[in-house]
Amino acid sequence: MKLLSLFSTLLCASTTLAGNSPHKLNVFNKVKPVLERRVANEPFKHPEIQKRATSFFATNKTEPFSVNGTGIPEVSFDIGESYAGLLPISDDPAETRKLFFWFFPSTQAQTPEEVVIWLNGGPGCSSLSGFLTENGPFTWEAGTLAPVQNPYSWNNLTNVLWVEQPVGVGYSQGTPNITNEVELGNEFRGFYKSFVDLFGIYNWKTYITGESYAGFYVPYIADSFIEADDTKYWNLAGISINDPIIGDETIQQQVVILPYVEYWQNLMYLNDSFMDTMRQHQNDCGYEDYWNKYFTFPAPQEAFPVLPDPFNSENYTCDVFDTMYYALLQVNPCFNIYHITEMCPHPYSQLGIVNPGDYQPPNAVVYFNRTDVQKALHAVVGTNWAQCTDVNVFGNGNDTSRASDTSVGPANNGVLQRVIEHTNNTIIGSGDLDMLLSTNGTLFAIQNMTWNGARGLTEYPSIPLYAPDHPEYNLGALAGAGIQGYWGKERGLTFYAAHLAGHELPGHTPGVAYRMLEILLGKIEDFSSTASFTTQFGNYTGNGTIYKRGVIEGIFV
């Protein structure tokens, strides 16, 4: 069952329900329903943030890394206990290369003996990007004037570590010299040993998470942990990646782009003659036959053949993906390939611009390039921080394990397979509004992977995904509730998709990502659970209004 069929089924169901709508039956003619407020007017303060009399992490050794929670520039509230700074990638005294980290202990009353690592991708993009706009204790979203507290911060659930890696990214120090992902994983393993020694968290469970190009980072780092065979330092318990590149670029982007655009055509409005030309290219390049033959559930049990490089043809007619993208920019000059429902104007981000021509207000200063921010985080003052570096983080070598070789990826060369089989706790997610790495593209890569004795998934993921209502809202950080997507699980791998998320899933649908983390940590069984968030209070009073789980003053939400 493919995504288009699934949406058709859901559309039919919603149409049937509309036919029985109470509005159509005129039951509200005499009594108008009262719309209750879900959001308190007073400033948000998360009830779980607390000051501990003592902390496991606060020692003489960690004191130089301690961050003043009330001294973060532009942040008007206490962010709680955290530690930041630089640590070497090995215990060799002569090693000068270091990675930057920002670590937040859990706000839980009982400190869990586990660490969740978050990585952004690129390659070469900073994990502080995810921190500031997706899953950190405070967020500063593009187009907004100030940071806000994040009710869905992952450190409400457990201890979370954001790392800028590899060498050459963000505040990290040194000259990149790795040439492939295996070396990247080993360097990160050395950094993490330094981190474990600093905080004395021996034998703690470790979960590695990330998005986008971290679809390469996370499996390779996890595989390096497994290879070390030393749970004192590298006790891998699970991984999670969303909107990842994990396999053949042609499969993940070229083959699936026409069906994706056709599904969203009422949003994209490409003209008929252009779409007819794209359908012809889809057929001439073999993508249509490939889609029909190999994107099946269950998957064919032989390895999929490798398609020709779409960039080798003289006129690039088989580069359907880029042709589609350029056409979409003609229709909507602010088209966002990461989140397709966005329109003009481009909002400015405190993370700065990534692409030439992105909007930037006069005299803008990138947040992490500010001297006061760098001092507060124990970074090297004067570092030219960028959201995504223009430095080649793989040195000058030929990295044959990266996406530049479209036939190789962690889903196709055994790396991701080993991680799934080692942990039986791997979660892969996708935002349906992400065109860069679409839901069906990710599923296509999964169908071309063998793990735990079989190839691919036997069924298209279609179980309704539920995100619980969470009453501790504030106007600056909201999350949807109810049915938010769909999911499936087979042989130690869970796949899920969020309807309203784009590429940065924890930022677009924070409630879905929060539930995902609860599942990864073993706090909740699966995405079908209707239980409240495990950190949620039974009732929360704000501005005189009593908020209850799933009910606000008698109105079901």
C-alpha cells in the first residue's frame, strides 16, 4: 500500500464523516457552542523545571564547563543546569582537535542513567541549529522576536547532549582530516569517551539521534560504538533519525519526486505541459518501471539494481528532482524544499543565512556569533560560527562512503543493518511536507535494506499515530494533538511519518517527536498509545483556568 493509496483511504473516510457532520444536521441552530481557550495568558513556565539542592553532574572537574542558566543573552528566564565547552576527540595528550558540546541534565527529579545525543547533518551543519529551533530547552524560531521556553524540550525526559561535529563545524576546533564516515565515527567515539570521563557516567545507556545527513552520521557512529565492544563508555541502547538520507540518492529523490509532486499538485500549481514533460522523463529514464516494480510491500527479496547516475546525461533530463525544484521556484519564489507549505516572505532566522540571497535584515548578527553568547558557552571567542560551514569537513580525501557515491549508504552496505540487529530499537521518521527527503523516498531506501532475516517492510506503515494533548502550552511553543500521522514496526525497526512536519520534524511537530523519544527510551510502548506524556501533570492551573488531560472545562479536545 503506497502513500497515495493511504491518503485516498483517509480522504474517503473523512468524506464519509463529513456526511454525518452535526453541522450538516443543523444540531447547532439553537445552541451555539462555546470555544474555550487552550492557552493561558500569563507567561509560560514549565512546571517540571526545578532547582536541585545537589546535582550528580556538578563537580570540581565539570565546574569550568558550567553554564549560568540566568546569563544566556536574550533569554529572559532560567534555562536550568547545563554544561558547555570543548572536549578532545581522543585521550592523546598531543591531540588539539576538539568538538563543542552543550549538555543539559534531565529536569526529572530522579536523574536517569542515560544520555540522548542529538546531531544535525549537512554534512557540516551545526547541532546548535536543532537546539535553537527544534528540541532544546529554549527555542528562537525564524521570524520571532525573542526566545521562548520549550515545553517539549527533550531534556524534560532525559539527559541530552547536543554536539557540533565533525571537526570543522560550528565552535569545534582544529583542521578536518577524516576522509570517510568510518573515521568520523571513530573520532566521535573518542570525543564521547572524553565526555563520559568528564562526567563520570560510566555504563550509562546511550541513544544517538539526528536528522537529514545524520542519516549517515548516526548509523556510522553507532556502528563504531558497537565495534568498540566496551559498554563502560559506549553502551548503545538505540538510535533515531528523521528525514534521513540513508541510501541511494537516485531512489530517495529522483524516482519518487514525480509521484510526490502529483500528490501535492493542488498546492504547487505546476502547469499541465510541464507536468506532461516530467511524466515523459519519468518514463524515459526508467523511473516509472522502477517505482512500480520495486516500491512494493512486501519488497522483492533481491537487491535492487542501481540506476544510472542522473547527472551523467548530456542534458540532465533524468535529473527530474532539480528540474521540479527550479520550476517550483518559478511558481513560488519562496518555495521551501524543507517545508512545502511555506510562502513568501522568507522569515529571518537568528541562525543566519544558509543560501546566498536569503533574506537578512540590516546589521543582523547571527546569535551564535555574538561575543556575549560565545563567552556564556565557553566557546573560543572570535570563532566564526556558521549554521553550515563552507569548510570541507572530510578533508581532501575521497569519501566513498558518503552520498557522493549514490550506490552506497548505511541502508545498503550493512551499517544500519548491524545497528538495528544490535539494538532492536531503531526508529526512523519522516515529515510528509519534506520534499528534499520525502516519506516514500525514505521508505524506498528501507525496502532496499535487509535486516533480521528479511528485506524491507512487509506492509506500508499505516497505523494511526497519536500525539497526546499537552496542557502546559504557551503561545510561542505549540504542538498539535490527536492523530498526527501513521506508523509501523517490524523486526526491531519502527517507521513513522508526521503529516504536518517538514524536514525539521521536532521543530514542526514537537509533540510527535516528544512521543517518539518516550518510545525510544522505553517509557511508552508505541505510537498507538493514548496515554499522556510521561512528564505531564494530571492538572495544570494557569490564569485561573483548569487544564486537564484531554479535557478543558468539559470540552473534549
